[in-house]
Amino acid sequence: MSDAPGARLRIDKWLWQARFFKTRSLAARMVGEGRVRVNGERVIKASHGIAPGDSLTFPQGNRIRVVEVAALGTRRGPAAEAQALYLDHTPPPVPRVGPRPTGRDRRRLDAERAAPED
């Protein structure tokens, strides 16, 4: 891990090293599409530099991740090494209110929605 003062690392490379994305090109695509924010500002260049203390917000799967850069890595190492690169501030997922609907429940709900209102 790089601890040099004023050191910066490309955002796509850091996201890949921290194991948020399987490939660096996928991380670069997410940044290029404007889906990553650094300290609240949208970033569209994969070459944007980040430093420890920066806050990143980006979608991953079906949730929004909020992480703080704790360190800059030098390689894509094992998961334990990757987890040391950031502090996770992602809010917990919203719990499901009730049980998952069955197929019968889903058909009934669809029929009620499709019924014309008089």
C-alpha cells in the first residue's frame, strides 16, 4: 500500500484493486458512464485521480455502495488485502416488509391491477 504524501491513483485501477469490479475495463466503463461519484461530484474519466480520504459512491448489483478510500494499493491482492483499502459506509439494505409472494399471490395481484376500474 502506498502511503506517500500527495499520492494519487486512477479511480478505475483502485476500484479494481479493491475488488469492487471483476475487471479493470468494467470499472473504467462504470466511471465512463458517469455512474461513479467522488466526494459527491460525478466523474466521467477513468484517469481521475483519487487519494486517501476521498468518498466514492457507485452502484454495485442492486444497491448503492458508499466507501471512503483508506489507502492506495499497489496490486490486486487477496480479499483481506483489498478490504484494507477502504472503509465501508454503505447503508444496510432495507428489510423486506412481509414474506415473499407466492405464484398464486402474484397472479392475484396481477389480475387486480389489470381489472378495469369503474
